[in-house]
Amino acid sequence: MKRMLSQEERKQFEKKIIGAFQNQTKTLSEELQKILADDMVTAFQNRLTTLIRIQSKHID
């Protein structure tokens, strides 16, 4: 990935994740939902970065 998400982009992504998984996480407190969303954004960003690196090695 060329750059990391800005704070604003990250917050927007977290809100979308909370919305997408609202039914599955409704039993969690709001604080735990935010922690989970933050973890999911971090995991997604790390996975995407890894896949981009792998892809660029195969192209070179």
C-alpha cells in the first residue's frame, strides 16, 4: 500500500465496519465494538499491504 489511511479515513472505515456487522456485534458494548472495528481495520490494512508486496514481486 502506498500510504496508510488518514485518521479520518480510518474512522470512516471503522464506522462502516460497525454498521456492516451490527447484527453480529449487538451484544457487545459500544466500546468493545469500536475496539473490534479498529482491530479489523488494522488487520485489513496489514493484509492488503502484504498482498500488494507479494503481487509486486511477481510482476517485477
